Amino acid sequence: MSMLFVFYLFLLLDVPKSCIAEKDYEFFMLAQQWPKGYCNRVGVPCKSRPNKFTIHGLWPQGRNGQLITNGNDSNHLAYDDIKPVENQLSLNWPSLIGKDFDFWYSEWKKHGTCSEKEFSKLEYFKLALHNYAQNDLMGILKRANIVPNKKQLYNISSVVAAVHQHTQHQPRLVCYLDTQLNVSALYEIGICYGEDGKSYKNCLDPHGTCRGTELIYPK
Ligand SMILES: *[C@@H]1O[C@H](CO)[C@@H](O)[C@H](O)[C@H]1NC(C)=O
Ligand SMILES: *[C@@H]1O[C@H](CO)[C@@H](O)[C@H](O)[C@H]1NC(C)=O
Ligand SMILES: *[C@@H]1O[C@H](CO)[C@@H](O)[C@H](O)[C@H]1NC(C)=O
């Protein structure tokens, strides 16, 4: 079985629970995507590839990191809800493949509604922007001499350690399999927070979907 197949199987089996049934979340993960990695994944056509990590989402997580999604189904995001931060969102939380607002709409529907009692729509998007501003991942990795490169292999533990150096907590890495090099390639890093959405917390699975001991940080 190829690693890619195992990876997709893993995704299929990881069926999310509704956060209504789950009732509560235990912590948040701010997921930042690395556009060059994200766009290199098989079958993802990108309209732009910013040369920085951009926000994928701010995700309330259930017990033991269980993915929980889709809270109040009638609480839709409207354009006016996020108008005060629209410029910042366009810069830092762009959709790489479609319309920005559609991306924010679906992230709110799928994830934001799980913490809607604690964070209103505007508060939720502001929280994501605030946490993003405190974690310039490209700079954090660069300080550890980890820079984008087509072929250079980096120790996965060293990438985790570089982020830990900044937050004092474990991040969670997300990789795809670069089939040509037959090695994990980085496309996302999650940083975890407590229920308050502000204090750092260890993510549960630092190496995440990255297999083996080394990865590339695609250029
Ligand atoms: C769901 O959202 C709608 C629209 O914001 C609101 O009127 C309703 O009270 C919410 N329901 C619950 C159970 O929170
Ligand atoms: C990777 O880094 C970890 C932690 O810094 C270290 O223990 C390990 O020996 C390194 N592995 C390789 C293959 O360099
Ligand atoms: C790819 O890498 C894995 C793990 O390092 C190895 O077991 C496998 O034989 C490699 N596959 C190819 C086609 O080189």
C-alpha cells in the first residue's frame, strides 16, 4: 500500500463529530497553510501562491483532539459581520483556490459555529488574525535555518523544535507525500491554544501526518 493511500484512508476514517452533539470544545488549533506546499499537492489548482504562511482556519477541537464540526446550522456568516477586518482577512486568510468570502463562510460554518457561544463572528475572525500576527511561521523557521527549498531535507523534529522555541509548546505539522522524492512535504502547521483561544497549549500529535524522520519545505 502506498503512503498516499494510507493517508487518504486515514482521512476517511477520521469522521468528525457534530459539535452540537459534542456540546463543547477543549482547545483551539490555528492552522496556517504553506501555499507552495498546499498548491503542489496533487490536484489542487491555485489562483495565487503567497510567499508566506496564510491562515487556513481556527478550529475548536473536541476531547483528545477529536475533530468537531458544524454547530448551529442557521448561524450563517454574512459579509457585514466581518467587514471591519475584511482587508486583514484578504491579506492573511485568502482562499488559494476560490473566492475569499466563500472560504471564510465555510470555515465559520464548519468550525466557527462550534465556539459561537464564546466568540461572536467578528470576535472569532479577530482572534484568528491576532494569533496569526503573533506567529510568523516563516520567520520562526528561518531563525532555525529552515528555509523553503525544493530538495533540502529537514529533520521533522527540528521543525517542531523551531516552533516550540517560539511558543514553548508543541505544534502539529501536516504533510503530503512528495511522490517524486518519496518524502513528506510540509503544507500546514497548527498551533494550539486553550479554551480561551489565547494561551498556548501543546497540540497532541506534533508530527501529525508527516511520515518518516525528514521532510521538505517546498519552494
Ligand atoms: C442559531 O443561530 C440563529 C441565528 O443566529 C439564532 O437565532 C439561534 O438562536 C441559534 N440557535 C442556538 C441553539 O443557539
Ligand atoms: C532530529 O532531531 C532530533 C531532535 O533535535 C534528534 O534527536 C535526532 O537525532 C535528529 N535526527 C536526525 C536523523 O538527524
Ligand atoms: C519510499 O520510502 C519508503 C519509506 O522511507 C520506503 O519504504 C519505500 O520503499 C520507498 N518507495 C520507493 C518507491 O522508493
